Amino acid sequence: MKKLFAVIGDPIGHSMSPVMHNDLFSFYQIDATYVPFQVKSEDLQDVMKGLKAMGVGGFNVTVPHKSAIIPFLDEVDELAARIGAVNTVVNENGRLKGYNTDGPGFLEGLKTHISTVAGKKVLIIGAGGAARAIYFTLAKEKPLAIDMANRTIEKAEQLIADCPYTVSSAALSLAEAGKNSGEYDLIVQTTLIGMAPKTAEQPLQLSSIKNQSLICDIIYNPLATKFLTAAKEKGASIQNGIDMFVYQGALAFEKWTGVFPDVQRMRANVLKQLGGNPC
Ligand code: ATR
């Protein structure tokens, strides 16, 4: 019988996950289908019961349910529990277990550009859910430091205080971070600034760039945000959000099927959906 996989969120119409995962099911000859479901917050508990009763193989969770889903799961993996957000659920013998593959997906994507985060000085811009997943994941990799810059500095301070892994960190204003940008080996932009309708904006002005630094933006539409374009003009290497998106999906696919999929195939598929060239 065909296995059901899904993504739940609201809105969900623009998700590229169904095309990406259905292509993989067909490529690996797995008898399964992946369906997007628009789920309103007030229906989340009922939907969870329904998916479980139907014997769903697993599903992805996106905005606005990544934290709200936690009480309805049978089990939550340690990293996901610490981040406080789940993006991947696996049906493990009738029990629904939640994982977070956003942070690990970012890290795996990063490894296509740099060999290690150990000993590196990192700046993360933003202090929302994505920043939290990336910060907690990178904190485990023995970086020299991870500073957090955010419009609301108290949120950056709170995020640092919440991190269960020991790492040297300072909370900075966006202006301070821009002034100090030349200190960092790796800068990760996690806010929505740069995405439509804010394509003409960038969260901070980079004053200078350290030699051989890598600047990442987790946005993939547009493929190059204003921030990434500015970083490239200053001589930095850049990475857009496609790798994070592809690797979070690859890690989810592996949890559901035991197969680590062909990420180049996934990348090409996502780029085709976006209609552009890699950055
Ligand atoms: P996500 O889960 O995608 O990370 P989020 O939790 O809503 O999204 O977080 C959004 C991030 O973008 C926050 O860091 C937010 O800054 P605040 O904590 O000050 O709200 C940041 N952000 C959103 N709009 C912004 C703007 N116009 N200027 C600067 N930062 C902005």
C-alpha cells in the first residue's frame, strides 16, 4: 500500500517540498506520496490524530506549527526539544517522534563550502526560530565564538541564555555587528529581510570583510539577496539558502526511508522550481 508523507503549514501553497520528495520517491522506486496540507492552528491537534490514525509514514512541519506541534508528539529528539521547534516527524512503530533538521541541514550545507566550524568566529543575524536552530547546532561544533546580532537585542540575549551548549557569545545591535563585520570568518543572515517585499533592504551594512570569509543567507528566493550581493562585491564567498533547504529535506528523507538521497538531484529540482542558477 502506498505510504503517505506530508507537509503541514499555513500557508503551504508555495512549498517546494512536495515536488522535491515525490521526485525522490519515484527515483528510488519507493511506493509513497508526499502531500501538502494547509492546516489552521486550531485544527492542529485533530490533524495530528488523523495523520496518526491513517498510519502516516512521516511529515514535515512548517510555519506556524513548528513549536505548537510539540505537545501533540509522542516523543521529541533532544536537539529539537532544546531548540523548541520540530520540522520533521517520523512515525516510529505507531509513535510520532519529532526532530529538527533545519539546524543540521544548515550545517551539512555549510560543509559543502567550508570543512569545519571549529575555531571559527561566527556572527548570526536575527534571533527568531531559524537563528535558534542554527545557533544551537553550530554551538556544538566548537567554534571560537558565535555572536548574535538582532534588531531587538534582548531577544539575542535570551537566545544566548537559552543555549545548552557552552560557547562564547555576545549579543550585538545590528549597527555594532555591521561595524565589526571584518572580525568574522562566517556570517549567517537569518531574518526575512531581503525576501519579497523587502528585496531592496538588507539587515545591516558590512563595513569590511575578513579574508576568505563566508557569508550565508538562508533566503533562497531571490537566489542572491541584496545582502549577499553586497558581500560578494566586498570579496567574500557567498552561499544562499538552497543548500540548507535541500539538506534539511535530505535528512528528513533519510529518517523516513533509511536512504540518504542524491542532494545534487534535489538541488537541481529546487533550482528548476525557482527558475534560476545556483549562487
Ligand atoms: P524565523 O522563525 O523565520 O526565524 P521569526 O521568528 O519571526 O522568523 O524571526 C524573525 C527575525 O527577523 C527576528 O530576528 C526579527 O527581529 P526582532 O527579534 O527584532 O523582531 C528579524 N526582523 C524581522 N523584521 C525585521 C526588520 N524590519 N528589521 C530588522 N530585523 C527584522
